[in-house]
Amino acid sequence: MGSEARARVGLWFLLSIALFSYQQLFATGDYPGPAMLGMLIATGLAVGCRRLGLGASLTFLVSTAGLVTYLSLVFQAPRTLWGLPTPDSITGLVNSVQRAVEHSRVDFAPVPLRPGYALLIVGALWVATTLGEVATFRWRRPLLASLFPIVLFSVALTTGTGTAAPALVAVFLAALLTYWGLESAHRLRSWGRWVSAWSHQKDAAPDSLTGDLARRLGAAAIMCAVISPLFLPAIEDGIFRWRTGIGDGPGDGSGGSRLNPWVSIIPDLPNQTEAELFRVSAGEGDYWRVASLETFDGTAWHESERRRVPAEGGAIGGPSAPITATRELVQEITIVGLEGEFLPAALTPVEVRRMGVDDAEAVAGIDYDPDSGAVLLDDLLEEGDTFRVRSNVPDLEYEELVDSSLPSPGQFDDVYFELPQAFDPEAIEMIQRWTRKAKTPFEELVAIQERLREFEYTLEPNLPTGNYVSDFLVNVRAGFCQQFATAFAVIARELGYPSRVSVGFLAGSSDVSGGSYSVRGTDAHAWPEVYFDAYGWVRFEPTPRGESFTPDYTLEPSDPQGGTESPLFQNPFSDPEEGGPGRGGEAISEVGGGEGRVEVDPGASTEGGAGTNARRGTPEWQKTFARLLLFLGTCSLIFLAFVPLIKERRIRKRYTEASGPDGIAAAAFTQFTEEAAELAEPRRPSESALAYCLRMATAKRVADRTALRLAQIYEAAAYGAQDISPELAEEARRLARALRTQLWHQAGWWDRAVRLFSPRRLTA
């Protein structure tokens, strides 16, 4: 392998480490395949442009055209014209990137591999490869070539889960130093031939001029990089503190094992993994609340003000609500993977104690928010922490709530009534139709809950624009818990009822006895709550998710869940006054605006009794890439099979078409030079046949007698006054075969691969 090939392998190794570091950012997804194929194509284009003598500007222009074509073919195949990009395909690529940027504002690792994210990674690796090729082999600027991989790797480290980060840093540094060393060796080789420092000694050129020094420096740099973090402040408590939820930031953004309590219309809660977060041992399952949010800014929910009051003796005061109907629920909560300062618990906790410690430590460091009743800890949760929580869970009945009164803005904090923008007239008219048969506030809220549960459930909705809630109600009609909880709470405020959104977890999966519940990241959930004078905050469930159930107290006694539908809860899609997309009994079959299909199964049902949809199958771009990979793989196999055969046929054809003994001798020497060019060293333009064979023999690549004898026969045939004899021609042919065998045994694996599969000599 030549020095240029080794430098290119070093660059590829560096880019590959940067690429695979994104495994800690994405939950699942096949992005390395498209990215590595793109890197291979980008390398081929850059090398081809250099071989053709094109300048750097033209190289970048050709590479950009290739990138747009490749991205269109993989991610927007239906919109291309015979594989070539069109204005529609380019618009689709831009829209995917824009949606990815919108998602990135709230996504936290590990996130699902959205098409926009995959597109950005593939494009970034393509650009990094092109820049690396130009900077390494044209500009001789290895530091510039290293800049893009370093940026990509840094982004993965600062936004990913941090899993095995020290090992990744060590591997990346090793790859970086390896690339620098190989590039330096290639540059030294390009300066010219090796000249010995001592004229009387014929020492051979060393394999590496600076090998020992480079290895020592590299080992020292890696050791410093691995050891120095032990003596420096932790990065998580420093400049990236905003990602942990401990410092002052817009949200915790703290990864799939932490729940972000700042609920936004833009997807966030779906970005959870299957990892177990905590276990609950309790007499019954419930919603495990983490925090309650009351301020809505039009797109997101926030805490207006968090107050921390020490839980004296472990007692939680909670909101001063005259709850008259409750039952006690004792929970033993064991932390597995949940992080942060919020302790999940059933509504409403009244006592919290740590388990496995003495009495003083059992109640130390436990605070609560008196407005919401949320439990907060002075220290972050750690695996193995166990808490005993006693909650007074509301024990409500439909008959009790149906005639209950709700406070007005003058009787309750105004923050629970505030709306950042008015509803569109069409949305107001829809709400009026939904609630026209209700006689009490509770019946209005139940009617709204049932209407929303008739919408479609999807983890990738076509996000609303402009007036989010109005657009969601009138046009989109599909989303996940954040959209449904927000729509319900905002409608309640429009009707004049105090509301908020709570975030936490569903009950989780239970064991056979039902006394133990395993809660995972995918159980993360958001739901709305409305305040009633006599009962405090009452939970509603408008999300048509299979694991979320309609609360029993919102079902009429004459209309048990799953029974005959009462006139109050008629299906809104059967209402002749309803119109627009996804109505009139017609299910929404695709959402997302071209960024992947989200199919809806109109016949699917959930345990809550409402229809649902689910994302099924492989994303379209992955199917397109699989077809492209199959096509390229087939072409590569054909290429690998036929190139060696063509080379052998060319050798035989040269002998067959040779004119007399002189032609056979020339064919034999040509065979030797072609074999030697690919398996050892090429012949120089001004080098005679005898000088070339002597150089090859001196370098111990072939036997000196065999090579020199072939050169003598060839020169006699080429420059002699008379033709050589047929016996000498046949001897030249035998010598060429013998030299070919010697060269093959002396060559390394790379040179053998070049000899078999390189098409370069086919056009010579």
C-alpha cells in the first residue's frame, strides 16, 4: 500500500470514528450505511477530479452536485427524475432539514432517527470527506482536514448520552494521531527519494522516518487526554450544565432517562427508550406524576415559579385543596435509570421517606413545591435509591363531579386561566358543537375528552403552524400526549376553567400479581388537570393511547367503558357539520409532510376504547437505500468477478496477437512490467529494461538472474539487428511466468488486491 493510500485510510478511520460516535445520540436507525456509502462516493469524486487536473473550486462544485444527487436519490427517491434531483426533491430535502432543526430544540438523547437527522449526518460526512481529501492531498493542510471530524465528534459527545465517552475519546484521539502520522509520512515520501547520510553506506530507506518519535508523542497525548478529566471539573457541571436540568436553562434536555418537565407542542416525550427507569411496589397502579406546569406561551408549558419548602419529618404539605374524597396509596419506589431531582409519585403525596438509611437521613434533603405538590430532592437521583411514598389519591365518582363548581378567575390564581392567543373562529365553533349538549362544566370537560380521544395517535404528527391549538383541532387532528394534553387544557381555559398540564409516567407493566410495576422511558406521558372547588385537581385523559385509560369518574354509570355510546358522546366524525381532512369517517393515512410515512390502522383499537395509529414498517428512505445498496453490491460483485478475467484475457491476447518471436518477447516483458507495476514498483519513463530489472533485483523483489535474463532477451528482440529464435521467445515467456510468481509471493495483501481488481491498467 502506498503512502497516499495509507493517508487516505487514516482519514477514513478518523471519519468513521466520528460517524459511529453518534450511536450514543440516536436510539436506533440505519444511518451509518448511507453515510459510509456517501463517504466512498465523495472520495471517488475528489480523487477523480484530482486525476483530471480540476482545481479545488471545481472539485467542490462537482462534489456539491454529487451530494444533492445522492441525498435526493436516497431520501426523496419518488420525487427524482430517473434518479436525478428535481425542484420537488430539493424542496423535500430542505423541508426535512427544517423539521430536524425544529425537533432539535427539544430532542434529547437518545432520540429516534428522524429522516432530517439522517440527512444531516450523511451530508456532514460527505462534506467532511471532500474537505479532507482536498486539504490532505492538495493543500497539504492536515489540521484543516481534521477540523470537521473534530466538530462532528464534539457534537456527538456534548449532545449524546455520554455512554463510554472516555473510551470514545481515547479511540478518536488515536485515530486523529494515526491520520496525522500517516499524512506526515506521505508528505515526506513526496519530497523525493531517500538519500543516505553516509555516502559510503548503502543503507535502505527506512519504513518510517519519524516512527519512534510519533509513537511516543501519540501515546503521551492519549494518556493526557484520558487522565486529565480526572483532575478537571466535570463537564456536566460546567459549560454544559444547561443539559442536566440542575442549572439555569430553558429546560432540562437531559436525555432519554430523564423526563423533561417543560412540555412543548414540538415532539419531546416520544424520544424515550425502552430502558427501565424505576420500579414501583404498590397495591394498585396509578399515574406517577413528576411535575405540574401552569404557564402556557403558545407552544410550550413552563413552571411560573418553583418554590422549595423542606419536608419537615418527610411530611408533604401540598396544595391547600379541600379534597374530601381520597384513598391512601402507599408506594415503594426504587430508582433504576431515572435521573434528575424530581421524584415520581402518585397524586397527592403527603409523606416521603428514604429507605435503607437511619431516621435522620430518611427525611433529609427532601423538599416539595406547595403549589403543585411535586417532590424535589437536594441531590440527584441515583440507581438503587428507594423511597416510601404515601399519597392520598382522589377517590372520585361521576355523580359527585357532575354538579361540582369550578373557581372563577377572581377566586383563583390568574395564571391558570391565561391564554397567549385567541382561538380561530372555526375552532371556537367546533368547541361549541362539541359541548352543546352538556349541562354542567364537568359534562363539558368530559365531552371534550371524548372528542379528542377520537383523534389519531401518532409519534410524528404534522406539526401545527401559526395558532398551534386551533390548527391542531381543525386541521391536523393527530398527535401524541403533549398535543392532546395541551389542547384539552387550553380549551378548558377558553371555557373559563382553571387548568394545567402534568408530566410523569403511566403505571408501567405489572407482574402477575399486579403489585409491582416496571416503568420505562416509553411510559413517559403528559395529561391535563382541572381544578374543582371540592375535589382539587382532577385528572382527565384525552390521549387515545393504548396504555392510557379513560378515568372511571368521567364515564356515566349508564355508559360503562366499551358499552353503548350515549347521545352526549357521539363520534364527532359522524357529525354532518364536521368537515375537512381526516373527517367523515376517513382516517388520516399519512402525516409528516413527506418526511417519512406514518401509517394509520383504522381498525386498530386500544384498551381505552379509542382508535389509534402506529408507525409501522421501515422508513421509506431506508428501503430506498437498501435497494440502492443491493444494486451497487451486485455491480461490485460483477466488477470483482470480471476485472481479473479481463486482465488474464488481455495477457493471453497479447501473446496470441504477437508477430513472431520478437513480438512474444515484447509481450513477455510487458507482462512483467505490468505485474511489477501493481505488485511492486512501476518502471520509470527514462529507465531502460535492464536498469529496471536490476533495480527490482536489488530491492529483493525478484531473482536477479531471472529478471536480468528476461531484460537481455527483450532488448535483443527490440533493438537487435536480427529476430531472436523461437526458443528464446519461449524462454522469455517462461521467465515472465516465473517472475510473476515471485512478485505475487513478495507482495502484500493490498498490492495483490490492486493487481486483481484495479482497472487502471485496463486502459493503459
